[in-house]
Amino acid sequence: MSESTAIPLVREDARPAARSILPLEVRGLGLRFGETVVLDGLDLDLGPEGCTVIMGPNGVGKSLLLKLLHGLIEPCSGRISWAGQRPGAVTARQAMVFQKPVLLRRTVAANLDFVLRTRGLDRSRVPQLLDHVGLGHKADDPARRLSGGEAQRLALARALAIEPEVLFLDEPTASLDPASAHAIETIVRQARDRGVRIILVTHDVGQAQRLADDVVFLNRGRVAEKAPVDAFFPVPQSQAARDYLTGKLVF
Amino acid sequence: MQDIGQALGLALALVMSGDGDLFEIVALSLRVSLSAMAVACVIGLPVGALVAISRFPGRGSVLVVMNALMGLPPVVVGLLVYLHFSRSGPLGFLGLLYTPTAMIVAQTILIAPIVAALSRQVLEDLHSEYAEQFRSLALSRRHMVGALLWDARYSLMTVALAGFGRAVAEVGAVIIVGGNIDHLTRVMTTAIALETSKGELSLALALGIILLTIALGVNAAVQVLRQTGTRLAYV
Ligand SMILES: Nc1ncnc2c1ncn2[C@@H]1O[C@H](COP(=O)(O)OP(=O)(O)O)[C@@H](O)[C@H]1O
Ligand SMILES: [Mg+2]
């Protein structure tokens, strides 16, 4: 007990400047487009560290949930609190890798240089950041000539370049071959181990098992189940998750 | 009235000989229209960029007006500038009527809406692609506009050339505010109009050939810009 109180104190001293934006508290989140109800009173609590995987059938609202948490769109009802702050106020302390990466019409290196420059961060880190995602040899290529896997790695490098506290990933490996997917997973795991809070949407059960600390399963606009990864996959508690996983595993 | 074949021969000879008067006229044309293009870009690009990334009430009407202004008749622009710069006009004290400056002002008014409207379209398309990523990066408006202008640079250069092409070819505005004064405000289009009316077809044709060549050059430049942009995967 004495140890567990000592550790946070050391951390506070090491990072006196910024108060963490975690934990996350979501209450009664509602989102609809006209008649279509997407989220319907969703509640969710996420702790300060680790990797949370969000799963659920297509169209259940996973991507929109990430955008709501990141402050890109406004909910119709309910409340999102990042340690007391609205999502729109903490967008800059988070980063998001979209399912389809949007890269500037510039070289690979210039894409990273741009975010470092606009954030006032050290621009000399570009080569190091590129090497970290295995794109050092592509630094001077036009970013929009990259393959799907390379583009996604560049998007990931850009997201990590701004040193986010929370990293959202929306199906980052959905259209990639296994080797590219593995490369992405490795980078994500390293970020998690450095203390970046990961929130990852994926349909890939193997990936979820490899990366997740806990799993959030969405169904009908709400969280149907939230469980540690070791509990979720062997014995899902909700019928919806059981159906989803059987469909997935059986094919 | 000269025979056209003969006139054409004289015209070519004139162009080849490096005639001083001819090149003075060409040089003034380029100076006036390139200046107008530069000023129109300074005004039109930021306006286009701001309208492209902003959502405000009445935006639809602003777009209609911007697009309508693209088709401003040169003679009407010339008339309006004339009324302002004439001795009894509100800007008469500047003494700018019948000077190249007045011609630059008139052509700027003529093509700034073209630059604004075309760049708005280009930048809005690009912004619709970038917007969500920009919001995720929490970019300031200044950084957003800067990134859009830079990333659309090849398309925007073709927009600028479209403005230049319109300016250098128009006659209505410059003839009213410039007056087609020899050695002072005579440009290619006004000289062509005058020489043709006098029946001096060779100079008119010589200038016509140069004007056509410039038009071809502008279009070639647009083509090269497009290809370069595509080759570099920037478009
Ligand atoms: N702008 C929109 N207007 C109407 N419906 C939308 C809009 N954006 C998303 N939707 C709908 O919301 C639902 C959830 O979308 P999304 O979050 O992308 O699902 P997923 O869980 O597959 O990521 C989908 O049915 C989608 O069609
Ligand atoms: Mg999705």
C-alpha cells in the first residue's frame, strides 16, 4: 500500500505540467441522424492506462464513437468527460489514425515536418520518427504514392509525433496484408508500453487478443459488454458478443 | 485595304525584325496584365481560401455573387474605373486616368473575382478531403489556410494563369481607362483594334500572332503544371 502511493507521487514530480486527461467518463451518450439512432444512451468508463479494443458489428457506431471522444463531432445528448474536460478542449492532446489515412500532397518527410512545425515541436526528429515506422528510406517520396500499409504507418508516425496522451485507431489494419498489420501492431504495442492510452477499433479477433487489455463490445447503440481481454474472448457474457464472435470464428 | 496574304507576310517580317514599337506594346501588355494577375492573386487567393473553409449564413449568396463576378463585362469594369478616376470622379485627384496604373486597376477588378471563385472551388475540394484530419490535429485557421494554399499550388498556378489569360486578351477595360495612347498606354489588344480600324492590317496581324502565341504559351504552361503535379503525385 505504501508503495502504490509512492509511485504516483514520483510521476507527478516527473510531469508537473499537464494534468492527465484520463480517466474517461461517458454518460448517456446519444447520437442520431434524423430518424436513424446510432448511439442511444451509451455509458463507458476507461481507466488511465492500457489498450482498450472496441468491437461490434458494422454500422454500430464505432467510428462515430471515436470521433465523439476525439471532439470531431458533437453528440445529440449525453456527456463526455476527459478528467472533467470536454472532448473539444482536449483534441490537441489526442491523436487519431483514421481507417483511410489522409496524407498531405507532400513528401513523406514533409508530412511529419508539417505537424511538428505547427505544434512547435522539434523538427529534427523527422528521420528518427520515420525510422521508427520503417519508412526512413521513403522520406523523399510523395506521400500519396505510398502503399496502403506504408501510408497507414506514416499516419501512425504522424499521430505519435505529436506525443498524444490518447491514441485512437480506427481499423488501422483493415485492408493490410499480415506483415503490414504486424508492423502496425508492433508500433502500437510500443506506444502503449510507453504509456500512451490506446483506443483501438478492430474486427480482427487475433489482433484484439494480442493488443487489448480490455474489450468494449457495442451493440444497438450501447456498450453490451466490457471485460478484460482474458475474460471476454473465452466466455463472452452477452448474447450479442457471442453471436458476433461465432460468426467471426466460424466464417 | 491590304491583301491578307501580303499583310501576313509583313506581320511576320515585323515580328522577326524585332521592331521597337511592336515590342514596346508587347512589353506594356505583359507588364500590365502580369501586375494585374499578381494583385488579383494577393486579393483573390485569401478570399477564395476563407470562403472555402468557412461556413456562415448567406454563404450560398456569396458563392452566387462570386461566380457572377467572373463574367464581368470588361467595358463595364472600364466604365466604372473611368468614372472613379476621371477628373470629376472621387479618385480623380490621383491623376491616374490614361496611365498604366489605371489599366492595372481595371484588369485587377476584372480578374480578382476569377481568381477568388476558381481558387475557392479548388481549395474547397481539397479542404473537404483534409478537414477531418485538420480538426484532429487541432490546427489553427492560419495553418489550415497555409497548408491548403501550399498543397493546391499547382492547381492555383493554373488559376492564376487563367486570370492572366483573360486580362491579356481583353480590350474593353484598357481602352476606356488607358485611352490607347501611343508609347504610354497602348497595349496589344487596343493596338489591334486601332490598326484594324485604320486598315493597317500588318501591325494588327503581327500583334495578333504574338497574342495567340502568348495564349498558346499560357495553355502549354497550364498543361505542364498539371502534368508536373500529377507526376509528383501532388494533385
Ligand atoms: N453523416 C451521416 N448521416 C447519416 N448516417 C450516418 C452518418 N454518418 C454515419 N452514419 C451512420 O451511422 C452508423 C454508424 O456509423 P459508423 O460509426 O461508421 O459505424 P462503424 O461501427 O462500422 O464504424 C452507420 O449506419 C452509418 O451509416
Ligand atoms: Mg467504422
